[in-house]
Amino acid sequence: MKKKKQLKKKELFLKREYIGISVILIGLLVIISVFTNQGGLIGNSIKELFIGMFGIGGYVIPFYLVVLGMVYMRMGLNQVIHICLKTIPPLCIAALIAHVITYGEEHTLGLLSLFYWQQATFSNGGYFGGIIAEFLLTLFGIYGTYCLLVAITITWVLWAMDFPIVPWIKKNIFAQPTKKKSTYKKKTQVKKNIPEKKELSKQLKPIQETKIENLDYQEEKLVKKPVKTTISNSAKKNNSAKIEKKVEKDIETSVEFKSDLAIHPNYKFPNVNLLHSTTQPGSNSENEDLLEHSKKLEETLASFGVEAKVLKISRGPTVTRYEVQPKQGTKVSKIVNLADDISLNLAAAGIRIEAPIPGKSAVGIEVPNSESEIVYLKDVIDNDNFIAFPSNLAFAVGKDISGKPFIADIAKMPHILIAGSTGSGKSVCINTLITSIIYKSTPDEVKLILIDPKVVELSIYNGIPHLLIPVVTDPKKAAGALHWAVNEMTKRYAAFAENSVRDVTGYNKKVKDTTLKMPKIVIIIDELADLMMTGAKEVEELICRLAQMARAAGIHLVIATQRPSVDVITGVIKANIPSRLAFAVSSGVDSRTILDMHGAEKLMGKGDMLFNPIGAAKPLRLQGAFISDDEVSAIVNAIKLKFPVDYKEEIIESIINESSNLKINSSEEDELFLAATNLATTTDNLTIAMLQRNFKIGFNRASKLMTALEAKGIVKKGTKKVKTGEIN
């Protein structure tokens, strides 16, 4: 089979060569005939035909044939067609212009023969140009034809250059007054990327600064623009992924949102200058260090018998990735096993190896920078990519491995699990997410439900108009809030069915009354472990129900925990939350719990993260954006002063009622509690070990049963409370 395919390919290649050579020879024959009188009878006939038919074009087309023949030999028919589509229109336009300039309005049919026989001059477009000009001059006259030719020429130039004229007009003409009113100062953004190794020494110059104009959120944000945006793939530079713009849609039922959506018609986004920013330009010494490290890396690998070349260097805020291409036949596992040795030779705190890089025949070796840079949230939010992002659930995550801003869409996640040890940057990430929503969405578009069992983390956001209810700090009320979200999801699906739509976007679009629009709801749980300790079974069921069905209803979950253990992040929860974000953790076991793979245990902390969105082959290494408590306070206070909050009392009452009806897990609700009570009444001395033996349970559950029996007064507390109890 392989031989047959090779023979077919060879035959096609030879056939293409034969045709290409033939076209080239024909072109050369025409060139000789047109420019000399040595072509004989056939040559003179060809000259008369080409110049008579095309006029001036008769001297150009022969060269055109030679070029097409060469292109056909090298690239095939498709490229020839593409070139013809790009070049034939200007040839036709040139012929028309030549004729119109020569003859003006003398456009009678009697002149058609003249167009052919005046072939020796350079002053007409030949018979072909004459026929087309005859038609146009008859219809439009001399001045109309000139205008038409100019319009056709401009249109062709724009099409050939692939220049988008409408967006350019909107940006440079209609948007000009708005830019003059902008209250922001222009800032610079440092772009850092070090390309192929062959050009490293040439291109490692002082990092250039690219000016990016800031837009005024307060004036321009209310008018959304269709744009192209980045989803920030670190391997592709300055490319933007096309994201379909989601339109909000209206709803007829859900009365509880009616008054809510009518209270902020003039909402203005907070000034971006409330956020801190800094510019940290690169230096020549840093570039020289990168070159030295690349040489050391090659030498280190060679000393262990691995021949490899550094193809590309990408310097990020925290780490630098060296793209290494090993010699063919080298096992990837051999490079992975050298992680500690590479770290020793480079004197690095710890390295991470990505083998291989998705979409590339290279291995990524990520080495921490000697000095890490802080990525301020303003640098990501006050950026064209964020301003032009089409979704109102934009999340300014931070910067990728090459230093480009990375923005994610919560609506496409559609739920995310955030985990990391204490001090790794988890709480800052949640503040970044909430602030991104505040800067991107009005209270009419997105509502927040914040659940904070730790009390102190999210309470600062109380009073902002985006909140549907006050920040929930009681674990019982947290379960009630989740229960309300499940009920709201059910109501929305019933409304979708009545209106024959599939999701909240279609529903809002169908209903004309803007006061009945359904906002999207983002539920943020700051510490899942505290909720699971209070009511694991109930909370797990509610979270799974929302994760399975809430996407179409416009309800999204953001769940964070600092204890990524299997009793907190259960298998059922993991299965229903596809997007994961891992900060630094203490062990590979915790990393596997979050990401289903190792890697998070090698992160540097302080915002260094691995982001694994839905559908990604491997996690992305990012540096999270930083926002301080002072910045959060300034933003919240600025919003509170201008836009008072209006909590939904009926929702609060519903949550209180639901929380009172929910069964919160304790030892008393344990199914073995009654059996343990019977055992206690028939036993002189009841111990935890006895409970373990009789019911075949673990120590923790037996201890909880003993505590519950003591609390009910069934068992007296002994001198050693944990070990023994005395029956009343």
C-alpha cells in the first residue's frame, strides 16, 4: 500500500512538472513573438492576437504565464487559482483605464474593429478592454465610469490586503471623540519573547515597549463591540482566538429579577486608576543570562548523554521556559528523570518539565527566574484584550509563560475548582475574579452569591450592587443558598421549556421586556472544606446538581479550598467540575487530587499556578494577577457611594427557610446512632473500640458517635473521654 501511494504521489508530481514546463515554454514563445519579429508566421500571429485582444496587456500576459507555470510546478493548482483571483482584476482595470483615457466617450460599436487593429500602440486596452469599456460608458458615461473604476480599484486593494475597512472607520473616525475624553493616561506594556535560537543573539535586545491606549470604562463599556480576543495560548504570539459574542436574553417568568434589573440603568464602571500598576522593563543583562542558561542547559543534557538544542526561550513573570528539541531517538522519560540534575547545574530552586509541549516536537523546561515580577491586576484589566473581550464573565487570570495577558471566560468553563495551600495565592485569585466581573459586567448582567465560612475573606464585598444577597457566612445558610440556586435553576428550565429555548441567552433574546431579563449568577464558595465538615452529604448533592445542569441556566460555580483532600474534593464533585486551577501544594498526592496529575507541588507560590480549562490537553503555567486589600476596599467603596445595593428579601427569607429544613450532618444523624444507643444501654462500659468492633467502622466515626451519646446524656463523660464512657 505504501509503495502504491508513493508511486501515485510521484506520478502526480511528474504530471505537475510537465504541465508547468509546458506553460513556461508557451510563455517564453509569446515573449519572443511579442517583443521581436523573429517568431515567424506563427509568432507574428501570436503577437497580433495578444496585442490586438489585450492592447497594453499583451506585453504583460506572457510574463504572467511564465510566473503561473513556475507557481504550478512548486505549489499546485490551488495556489495558481489564488494568484489569478488576486491579479486578474487589476489587469482588467488597467485595460479599461487605458481605453477610457484613449477614446473618452467615443463608444460606438463601429470602433470595436479599431480597438483590435491599433495593436501597435500603447494607448488602448485592446479588443477585450474595448468591449467592457463600451458597456460601461454606455451605462454610466465618462464621469460615472471614472468613479466606478476608482471604486473598483479601492475595493480590490482592500480585498487583496485583507484590510477590514468598517472596523477601521469605527475605530478611527466614529470613536475619535470618545478617545479624546478618556480620563486615563497612556501606559506601556512590555512584551517579552525570545525567538529561535539562531536569532537569539540578534533579537535579545533591550525589550521594546509597545504603547497601548486605554479606554474609559465609564464611557465606552456600556457600548459593546464585536471583537477578536486572545485566549492566550503561550505558544502563539499576537494571535487571537475568535469567540462568539453571547447576547443577554429576556425572560417572562422569574418575577424576582424584575425590580432587580431596573435599578441600575446608569451604572458606570469604577475608574481603573483605583488599581495599582508598575512597569518593569527588561534589561540586556537578563537577556545575556538567558543565553548563558540555555548553553548550560545544553551542556548539562549532553553530560548525561542527551543531545538536544534549545529552540526558543520564553521569559514570563516568574519562570522562563526553554523549548528543547532532543535528538531523534531520545526517550522523553530520560529528560524528565534528569529534573533534579538540571536544577542542580542551573542553581535553580526547582524546575518543572513539560514533556512534550502540546503541538510541538519539543520538551519544555521551566526554570524559575532569579527575580520574579509582580503581575498587577491593572496591567491585565487595562489592556485591549480585556476591554475588547466579548463575554461579560471575563476573568483576568494573569500572564502566561511568555508574559502576555491571559483572560478566561467563566461562561465557557462553566464551573471551576480552585485549590492551593495557605499563602499560595488562592484568596487573591478569588478577589481578582470578583474584581474582573465588577469591571466587566453591570449588576443587571451578572449577580454574585458569595459564601464565606471563614467570615473574614469576602465580607468586604457586602454592599456592592452585584450581590444578590449579603455574603453568607453561616454554613447552614450556605447550604440553604445552594438549595435556593437549585430551585432557581429548576424554575429557569421550566421557563425555557415554555418558550421553546435551550438556555438563558436564547430566553433573554426572545423576551422583549428588558425588566424581565435573567442575569447570570456566579456562586463563589471560598472554603469548601468548612461546608463539607458541616454537611458533607447535603452540600455534595447540591453542588453536583448545580454542576450537572446549571450551565444552560446561566449559573456558574467557583469553588475554592486550601485542603485538596479526597474527603473534601470528592470524586463526584471532580467529575462534574471540568475546569481546575491549582496553586502550590505540599505534595504530589494533593496535585493529583486537583489536576489528576503531578506538577502543582513544584510551583513557586505567590500566584504561580497551573490552569487546566475544559478541553485542554495539559495545564497552562500562569502567573496570577495581584490585587491588594487596599485596592479592593477602594473599588468597593467607590461603587457603594454611587450605587446602593438592593438585596432581595424574598430570596433571603427563602434561604433561611431552606436552611432550617436542611439536615446538617452530625453524629446524631448518623444511621448508627440508634444502634449505638441500644448498645450503650446494654453495656456496662462503652468504649470507642467497642463501637468500632460492633459496627465495623473507623475511629473517627466511632468517636463522633461517642461524643453524640455524651451530648445527649446517654453516656457519662469519664476521666478519659476519648477512650471510655460510663452508662447512666
